[in-house]
Amino acid sequence: MINAKEKEEIDNLVKRFKLNNDMEAFETLYKKTSREIATFLKYAGADEFTIDDVLSTTFMLVYQKAKHKVKCKDCYFWIFKDSKIYIIQL
């Protein structure tokens, strides 16, 4: 589970990416959140192909939506929710 400090750091990474199109922030965001999403997927019984598919789709959505979202109260939850929505569609 992620703590409050890590959630704040994720929020800041999303803001940096949104405001400055900072690709380094996006890469760091991917590294920090993809591990937890992948762990959740493995626990749910997903195979490696499905995990890769969900991660790529989730972060494609994050990339597109982050620029248009006005305010993100809890970006970690928003990212994780998008990945779970995509899992349900599989």
C-alpha cells in the first residue's frame, strides 16, 4: 500500500507533467505506479500479456487525460481507478 507522502509525490508528478509537458515526470510516475498496478493484476490472476496491455492502456489514458484534467485531488486513485476500469472491460 502507498503512504500519504508517496501519494503527494504522485500528485506533484502529474502536475509537473500537466503544466510543463515534463516527460521525465511522466516516466517517474509510470515507474512509481506501474509496479503497484502490476502487483494487483498478478494477484487477480492476470497473465503477463494482460498486465502489459492494461499498463500500456492505462498510461496512454493518463498521458491523454492529465493534460485536460482541471484538478486532480488524488491522482494515485485516479490512475489506479482507470486501470481497474480497463481490467473490467477485458
